Amino acid sequence: MSYGSAGPTGPGNLVQELTSHIFPMFSTLVAAASYAGLVDTLATTQDITVLCPTDLAFTRAGIEAKGGRIFMNGTLLSYETVKNVLLTHVIQGRHIPHRMTEALSHKKLTFHTDDDMRTTVDDGHNSACVLLSGLSSTNANFAVIGRVLGL
């Protein structure tokens, strides 16, 4: 299935936005989604919020995409492992992370916003800073985070 590209007429779906020239820092996320069979889900599921780790976040976690597969510290990860890690980053509904409260926290994710409006999200093992939020595509809201969660 071809997802085309986001164009001058407005935003595209989430996958189009993540692969556009506007956001060049998500190639590992998109490769991981492809490996785990989640590209269609991310492109077509309506009303979700996705916390998107940057390529640097994946590199810092020792995760890299090579030859269509995903490795962590040189070891091939299973499809199921990658899928579970990525799904940790998906929240039902369209949200803006700095407006999320304990009541809206999802799965094992907890959101904290300090007095300076800096937001972190915690999965019980790791915390990630929300670097940029309030982004949207035709089917999802998304935010840029500085760490891979769910590991």
C-alpha cells in the first residue's frame, strides 16, 4: 500500500507526516513499525496519540534498523518484541501530552508536567522528555519524545 506524501494541501496521515521532509528524524521509528507490521495501523487508525521517539532516542537505546530488521545491541529483535515496544507509545484518543493528567495516563504510562510546562512521560522504568507536542495528522496527534519507552 502506498501512503503518498503529505503535500501543500494539508497534513497527511501519521505515516505520511513521519516520513515527510518536515520530520526527517523518524526513519528508525518508521522502519520499526514496518518490521512489526504496524504501518497500516499507524496510517489508518483514527483518533490516537503517538509518542514518537527520534532516531537519536533509538540510537541511545542501542536500537538500529538494518536490512529491514531491527536490532538492539547487535541482537535481532523479534517482531513481537518490536510491536510491543511500539504499542507502548500509542494512546487511544487525541491528546496533547502536557495536558494529560494522571486520570488520562494510559497503560503503564504516567505523565508529569512541571511548573515550567516541561512534560515527561514515565513507563515505570524510563522517563522521556516530551520535546515537541501539539502535532497532528489526519488520523492522529503525535509528540516527539527523547527516549524509547517500553524496554
